[in-house]
Amino acid sequence: MSLTSQSSPRLATLLTGALFVLLGTASACDAPTVFEFPRNAIPWSPPVQYDFWWALTEACAGRQGNLRDVQWYLWPEPGAIPFDGKLYDGYWWPRDNRIMLASGATDDGQVVRHEMLHQLLQLDGHPPEYFDQRCEGIVKGTGASSSATADPALVAHAFSFGPEMLGISLSTLPSRPRASVNNGWFVLDVQATNPTSDPVWVPLEPFLDGYKGLGFTVDGEGRSGGFDMPKEYRIFFAPGQRRHFYFDLHEPTPTTFVVRGGISGRYPALLTVVVDP
């Protein structure tokens, strides 16, 4: 299940001719509770890009499964799914492999892949090994701090390291997106690597009630960008550690544009994205 937290938003991005910036939600997961499946849930057929998102989830989890085993449903009311005083973007039921999504989350790859990961693991809990490590930046995580799973000795000896010192790189999945494949959906992978043999803390610029994490901008008029928005004012990197974040982009017509990727409001990396027919 993927919990909504209005106090910890994330800026996500969709490309649809012009690029729109949407205010999403950050990761926040607590102890698993299995709720009774709502009788008014609406059966739903997922769009084509879910096959692509399923493959991404299989790859990070190191697990394989059959997407056709999942029964998909939509929450019939506007907004998030309310259970026991909490709001959820999506929820997975192990019985009959059912996933229900809030109507506003159907195009949120981070949320959808979070529920897909539950399905692949067949677990209603959130093992950090998968949600915060193997699939970090690919699925909506648990909201744990960046140092939560790190070696305490490394954390204790980490020093401050400016974001401009990180190695930044950009790539797309697939490497050459096509407007006619996956309904025009593809992934922009923004990566930051600690190039040193030392543990470091990288400070982040504040934004609203969070901080600017990994993100990107788009050159040219009529297009914008997006960035992850953690609650931490600094991000921990172990020696040589690479962190990344998947931004799900939608471009249903052929086009070419230039993106700049980075972290903490600094975007030094440059990539020309070509979307073929």
C-alpha cells in the first residue's frame, strides 16, 4: 500500500506536447494493515504503459511475475483512498491479487510500481531491502531517512559535501523513446554519484515544506521540469554510492528537447531526448 502524505509533496512531471508539473505525494508507509476490500471499487483495465512499468519493477526487485494475475480497480470517489483515518494513493490485497488506485494516481509511476512491488513480493509489508534500497527512486519508498539502512560507522564519520561535487548523469529508458510505444511513456533517470571514497552529506535547497532532491529542467519555452522532494535537509551518500530517481514522462508525438539534470537546484548534466514516431 502507498500512503498519501499532504505534508511531504513531490513534484512529478508529465510530457504531453507541453510539459505540465503536477504536485504529487511523498513516500510514507507504516505498519501493514489489511482492510476489507471495498464493495464499491470499480473494475478497471490498466493502460499499455503498465507492462513497461511492470518490467521496470521486475528488474529492480530481481523477481518475475505475471502482470495478468493482477485484478485492477479504481476508488470510485475523487481524491485518495480513505482507510482507518489515513489516505492512500494505492492499495494491494493479497487475496485474489487485487490492486486499487486513487483516480489521480493511475499515471503516477512511482505509486503504481510500489503496488506492483507488493504483488511481486507477495508481501503487504515494506522490507527496506526492496522499497528503500533495490528499488530506491523507482518505486514510492517508505519515507525512511537516506541514512536509515547505511552503516552507522560511515554515517558517524560523514562530512558535508557540496552538491556541485557530485557526478550527475542522465539517461532514458528505453534509450530511444518512441511515441507509438507504451502510449508514449518513458523514463528519465536522473543519477547522482559520490565520486569519493568517503561518506558524505549533501545539503539540499529548501522548497515549500521539503527540500529539492534529484530533478531536472527542460530547455525552451512551454516546458518545465520536476524534482523529488524529500523531507531531509541533506542526503547521505556512502563511498561511491549512486542514487537515482525515475521521472515518468509522456510524449505521444515525435519531438526533440533538451533536459538538464541535477540535485538541490543545480542542474549541470545535459541530455538531448529524441522521441521517435
